[in-house]
Amino acid sequence: MTHSASLLALALASAFVLAGCSGGDTPAEHSSSDRGEGHTTSSAGLPKGHIDAGEKLAHTKGKATGQSCVDCHGEEGNAPIDASYPKLGGQYYDYIAHSLQQYRDGNREHALMSQQAKDLTDQQIADVAAYFGSRPTHLRDLHGVNN
């Protein structure tokens, strides 16, 4: 294969990958307050999160379950009440935001989290993710643990 043929093949492959990643023009299924806003299920499409608003939300009891984020994940997200619940303090903003979007949109299921997240707006998700992402971390780096 010639150099120019290789470059063409690489360019075509890149175009297909990028096309598969595009969100298209169809809005994702979101909570009622966000439908029609054209938001995607990607955290990249969220508005800027506000730590102070996120802190308030993290301590607010949800209508669906009567629980707040900190009731289950602990103050600052570092003391979950169950070992299977993740520590959120210091976690990546994108991880938290995307997880909440997935629970809200029904693409990820959990008996409590799906109910907690179903009515969150994109702004609320961004705020909660900003808050927990700003907290000190108690996460362990597992890189190389099984080597």
C-alpha cells in the first residue's frame, strides 16, 4: 500500500469513528424539565457546574426516596453506608455527571439511584458533579494492583 493510500485509509477510518461518536440532532430522553433542550447523554453537553449549588443539592432529600446524596454516600461523598456504594469525593466530574445522566435516562438501573436521578435537570447534575468532584478524595489508585 502506498503512503498516500495509507493516509486515505486512515482518514476514512477516522471519519467513521467520529461519525459514530456524534450525538446527531435527536435529543436524548431526559427528565421532563430537560426534554426539548437538545441535551445529549454526554457530560460534555452539560452547563458549567456550581460547587455551592451542588453542595446544597447533595444535602437535599429527594422526593422519590426521601434520601439525600450524603445519606447514602456520606458527608463529602467519602463514607458510603454500604460497601457496594461508590465513594464520590474527589471522583472525576465526568464520571459522576455521566452516571447520573445514565440513571436519569434509564440507561443504568439501580433501585435507589434511578429514582433519585429521574427528575434531575442537566444543571443539577452538573452542580452535584462539581461539588463531589471538588471534595477531598479517599479513592485508592488501583493501577498495577494485580501486576
